[in-house]
Amino acid sequence: MRDFLPADKARRERVLAVIRDRYRAHGFDEIETPVMEDHARLHAGIGGDNEKLAFSVLKRGLDADRIRGCADDPTALSDLGLRYDLTVPLARFYATHRAQLPAVFRAVQIGPVWRAERPQKGRYRQFVQCDIDIIGDPTGRAEVELIAASLDTLDALGLTGGSIRINDRRLLDGMLAGFGFTPDERPGVLITIDKLDKIGPAGVAAELRDRGTSASAVAAFEEFLARDRSAAASVGQDAIRAALPDGVDGAVVAELAAIADAVAATRGGDTPLTFDPFLVRGMGYYTGSIFELAHPSAGYSLGGGGRYDGMIGRFLGVEVPAVGFSIGFERIVDLVAAIGDGGGESIVLVHDRDVPAAEVAALKAGLIADGARVRLEQRPKNLKALLERASADGYTAFATVAAGASRADLDLRPLS
Amino acid sequence: MRDFLPADKARRERVLAVIRDRYRAHGFDEIETPVMEDHARLHAGIGGDNEKLAFSVLKRGLDADRIRGCADDPTALSDLGLRYDLTVPLARFYATHRAQLPAVFRAVQIGPVWRAERPQKGRYRQFVQCDIDIIGDPTGRAEVELIAASLDTLDALGLTGGSIRINDRRLLDGMLAGFGFTPDERPGVLITIDKLDKIGPAGVAAELRDRGTSASAVAAFEEFLARDRSAAASVGQDAIRAALPDGVDGAVVAELAAIADAVAATRGGDTPLTFDPFLVRGMGYYTGSIFELAHPSAGYSLGGGGRYDGMIGRFLGVEVPAVGFSIGFERIVDLVAAIGDGGGESIVLVHDRDVPAAEVAALKAGLIADGARVRLEQRPKNLKALLERASADGYTAFATVAAGASRADLDLRPLS
């Protein structure tokens, strides 16, 4: 967990302001849920491996007897937990408030989540997630809105040139069925395929064989993996078919192609999508399209998402289609070097010790009323060091104030 | 703990944006600390009664034996806790990062805190605090900056007419000493005086007598309390002296008067301060000035603060002066009925079912590029209900889209 000092915090808030502004323009409505959810809800199986990393909150008022009684069932010590993602809270929120929400609900959620990860570079136990979700739209229009909004947001942050890899769980499932993997084997095979970028085709085949997966299916899959995959496939219907074994589901292919067409239409005809038949995305709840956001300046994914039509129903008892996109806020903040702070001039007012508080206060108030940001400083022995510090903090001008000075006496000088 | 639906969340974010903008203009730098702090630090005695309300986070990896071992020391179950205020984290932050901060550090912190309160109207287990603090300035100039910035923020939120009650713990202590309360008795007497508005002078005297406090001191205090206190005292030196028993500390009186003068100088001469000799403020750590923010539209305090010169030293080992002001974000949000959302036009695009996704997406992108906020809707049976809903959600115009429509075909009509 990290402290954020002023320069970092200011950058984070400016990035958040851009994200909020863009998602709002695209018709998404921001909501907020509490950081704690019921312990049982956080451990209902939706969160996958993240559930094991959840922080649990101790029940209040436990005495020695009750604690001893929990020794063989530690979960009884806890009634609440810190959320490890924003998807479980969203599903709970939607089930609670559905009657007050539009029929197609476009949600933005931005907030911290917690995972008890072992400390390592680039992994934090508290980090901000930034999710958009469309609940209630079964068509590919929802995917188009999510992808267009996310690319527009990246553009607005100065990160132009973002691109999307897309696939569909139904195509993956059909492909694996075609190779002869049994329905029971397929979830495990997906987990292995997800490592393809790291361990390569030979590594994938070896892991599947080690696990005792159907030998003929592994052999067929290995042969397919050996095909040239160097050219990223475009997302036209023919290109998708060419990148897959025979016998794919034509309706799904047409859906993906229509999504790519529509995203291109929002960007002057440029198609920032590529089809990747081996894109898996980790979570078990995806049921349709899946996608991942990349940018030339980063060697890792900047976000991703997919369709999870089954999940809301687990909370609501009624099936409702849903699709979401999570952008990697912490990674994006690291890439955004500097964005304008939108403020007026930033002025340091250096006053002598004997200037009455009322005079200093009035001068400061006048400059603020004119749109400036003002930091007061009592004149130190080393004025140069103080001004260098202020300049590093983003201040752009300074003036010295002697007793009796009026606004007209202020001689504003630039800080280099 | 509460969910926030779109209208409430939008209002909260707009209020936060105004608060951030104003405090920034007044030279405060925003920081952020993790929501969890070490359990021991949260229970070091600084938080007063709030410590009892802290949520504790369960240690990870506890087995049955370790849980049984904690039965007689429940605190051993927990290594972390959720913060119950922003003051303890600030003191820890300052002690950690002092070398990287300006000599006089003006901090803004905005974030949620948690208290395991029993549910009751207007009390929440998760709520946002919004603190500004000045660390490193022993003079009343710091109080002036805090008060001027907070009143300016209230003005910017449309809550003009805010006022400040001010007192000083040193004056309170001197007054109680003058009545004959012993040093040991005075902290308890302050807690009782804090209830003056609720239980009245007779109630205060009765509670002190019940507790066995020095009878002669209680009698002297009761006589003083019986004086006419109907007129709010101005914060001139003479008025402060007149509102107190004889023998007050003249230097402290002069400090308060100078603070009032300087705040008035930032507001065209209006003095929004009154002196209240019975203002206490609950926390034990205050050492000097204390103040509370009121507004004519609310029967309760909208915030407050004071000087706590001793606290930073407990973390740092070196005494550093500090003074803070916390505005009651949740209460202020409730008072701010509506503030502009600063956006352009908000447009609902109602498309027929057969309009290709690419056409709809392109029309939406074009309107967004021109500065609008756009919500897509597929035409429902009941268009009127849909438009009423959108209007309630803040949308201001709509257009219907048929297949083949171009931007020029869009006939934008106002939503009533």
C-alpha cells in the first residue's frame, strides 16, 4: 500500500477527471458502492483466485469463547470483507437497485480494491480499478460503446494509438470442441492457453499432456498452434474464419466483424481491432466477447473485459445480459507523463515576518479571486532554495510583500 | 454503508471538484494515504472514543491453533485496521515523508473513513472526510488560511453566509483553573461543557456535581454560566475579555482577535467569526485555537478544527506545530441542492432496431466530438416514458435515428 505525495496525487486526480469526463460524454453514469461487502458474497465463487486474496474484517465484540469457537471455522470470525474487484459489488448493486435504473444501464465505477498480494514490483495491495459496464443490452452495440469510450478516453489522456485484441469465448469453446477436448477439460485448457504468450506453443502442449488431457485433442491442437500466427488477423469475417479451424459458428464471427466495423466508424474508418483466436482472459464468468487493450508505449495490457451474461442472474434470479471493460488505472497513470492542470497562474507570495496577517491574507484573497493559486511563505534565509522548491511544485510566479504593500505594489516575477 | 445511485454520485463528484479547486487555489496540496493503517497505530490513544469504533482486519493465514492462542488477546487476530479519521494517517504520513515536503506543508486529504457505529439516521459506517491541515506554522496565519479557504469553498458551493465560532483551549483551561478546577478535573469538565447546548447550564452543573468535582469550583462556574450569553460575542479583544472571567491570558486574546481581523480582510471587511467561550470540540489533542463552522441553512455544525501542536511529535519525535480544519462533506453534500455539471448538451439518440451498429456508433461519436454527452437507446414501445426517464437523469435533448441517417438528418429536440 502506498502513500501519494502531492505531485503524484495531482496527476492521479487529473487522470481521473479526464476519465470521468470522457465516460460521462459516452453516456455512462457513475455509481459508488461501499468498500466492504458481506463476507459470504465475496466468497461465492465469482471472484476466482482473487477470493483467496480478499482481506477479511473482524466481527466486532468477539469474546474469548466466541474466538475459541471459531478456531475450526475461521470464516466465522468475519462478517465483512474488502472488495477485491468492482464486478461483484456491481452485480449486487444492480440486483438491489434495478427498479431505479434505466432498462439499459451504463455504469462507471472508479475506486480502490484490495488484494493481499505478496509485495512485488508493480503489484499493490490497494489499487484503483476503473470499470465501465453495460447491463441489459444483449447486442454487440454494447461492446461497441465500451470499446469506443475506452479508446476515446485513452486518446484524451494523450495515449493515442491504442488497440484492441478481441476474441469470443464461444469461438474458443467451439475450437476446443473441434479438437476433441471434452467439456470437462475445456476450462483447464483455457487456463493453459492463457499462458501461450509466456510459455509458447510447445509449453502449452507439454502442460496439457502432463495434466493427462485427451492425447488426440492435444495433438490436433498442437498441429494447429504450429501454423504461422505472425500476422495479426484483421476482424473481417473472412480473416476470422481463416485464423480458426474449420467449422466455426458463423453468427459469432459476424457479430465480431460488426463490432469491429462499428468501432471503426467512430474513428474515421481506422480499425483499432485485431482478432486473436488465443485470447482467453482469466475470469471464469465470461460467456461471449472478450477483449484486451494495448498501447505501443506499454508491453503489457492496459485493460480488458468481456461479456458475462450469466452473472447478474446469480444475484437477481433473472438472467440479464452484461458486458464490461476495466481500464488499468494504475498502469495508465504511470504512462501519462504530464497533463495540463487546467488552473490559472500559480503564485508564491513571500512576506516579511512583520507584515500583519490581515494584509497578507487580503493580498492572497485578491489573487485567488482573480483565478490564481497562491502559496504563502514567510521569507526564509535562503530565498533561492524556497523558490526552486516552489517551482518544482508547479508554481510559476512569485512576489515579495513588505508591510503596507497593496495589490498595486505587487511585482509578479516568473519562476524559472 | 450506502450505495450511491447516479444522481447522488454525480452531485458528490461535483461538490468534490469544487472543494479540490478551491483548496488548491488557496495553496493546499492534496495527498492520499492507504485506507488501512497498522492496528497498533490506530489504537495509540490519539483517536479518543473513535478508536473503539475502528474496524479491524483479520490477519491472513491464521490456523486453528493460532486462533485459539488469540482468544485471550483479540487484538492479536488483527494487524491492520480501517482508518476512523484522516488525522492519524496524516501524522504518520508527515513523519514518513517530511524530508520531501515544504517547510510549511499545507495538506488536503479527501477520502472515506469507517466507524462501526450502530445504524441511526444520518450516521454511516463509511463516510467521506475532507481535511485541510497546515503543518509547520506556529502563527495564527495558519488559522487564517484554513478559515478563509473553508469559507471560500462554502461560498463556491453556493452556501454563502457561513460563519465560524472560535475559542482557544488555553482560554478554556485558564477559565477552569480560575474557577478552581484541578488540572486532573479539567479534561472531564471539558467533556461536560461540550454538552452545554444539549443539557443547558443546570444540566452541566448537575453532571459535574454528580461526578464529585470540586464543589466550590462547580458553584463558581455555575454562577458564571448564569450570565446572559444571548449575544454572540464579536472577536475584538475587548469583547473576548468581556465574555470571560477576569484574569485571562492577554496574548491568547490578541491572537484570536488578529485571526478575526485577518479573516475579515479576506472578505471585504465582513467578520464571519464569533467568540464562544464554551466551545470545546471533542478531541483530546487540541492545544490552542478551536473553531466550528456553521451555516444558516443547517442546525448543526458543518465542520471544525483546531490546533494540535503536540501530535506530530508523537510520531516524529520532534515537535512540529499543526492546525487543521475538517469540513463535514456528507452534511455539505446534503445542503447543496444542485450545482452546475459544467458539461455541454446531453443528448438521447433513439435508434430503430434495424439501424446498423456502425451508423449509430458514428453518429454518437460525432456528437461527443462536438462536446455533447450522448446516451443511446433502442426505440421502445413507450417512447414517452423513456424520454421522461432521460430528462430526470439530466438529458436535455433527443433525436430519433432511422437507418441511413447522417449527422445532417438529426433533428435535435429539447426534452422538457
